[in-house]
Amino acid sequence: MNFTPDEISKVHDFIKSLNSKHNSIVVVEGKRDEAALKRLGFVGKICQFHSFKGLIKFADSMPQYKNLILLLDSDKKGRYLTKRIMSQLQHRMSIDLTFRKKLTIATRGRIRNIEDLSVYLSKEVE
């Protein structure tokens, strides 16, 4: 994939914006998603949804955070999980879905899976 300098800059701005959210936790699907965000410079709290072995255990552990940023993949499974998490937690805490849209805009829709953000890291080094 070829990336424009503007696209690379927008992805880094996305990470900076994500880092600026205090009292929040970012929810991703798995460990590769978490690793990709950290490699790009995300320093905040990350929670892997699949480490909880179910929606009920996940929902019970989240109320300690004021703001939940859902950054799940935009595939069928990710959209399903987003809806389920929203239905379980929307009355208990603030849930932020705006970052998924910001990521889609920054990557011009090329990144459907969070773990694929790693391709931007390799472009930064060149």
C-alpha cells in the first residue's frame, strides 16, 4: 500500500487524540490490536475484550472507568460486539464510538482491523 504523507500524519494525529483522552480505557478485540496501537505510540489504558471470556465478565469489570472508547474492528464480528457492548453498558457509563469513525477518515477506509495499523509504522521509518 502506498500512503501519502498527509495520511501518515492523520494516523499519528489520531493516536495523539486518543492519548489525550484521560480517565478512559480503549477496548480492542485482542492482543495484536493492542500491540499495533502501542507500536504507534498509544500510551493509555487498553483492554482486550477477548481476554474476559464473555460479555458478562467484561461488562462487570468496566464500571471502574468513566469513559469507554470502543475501537473494535469494522468487520461483521466487530460491529456485532460493538452493538452488544453498547446494549450492556450504555446506561452505566459513557461510551465513545467517535474514534472508530476518526480512524476510518484518517486511513481513508483502508484499515478495517485495528491490528493492520502496523503498516503505518513501517512507513514512518522509511
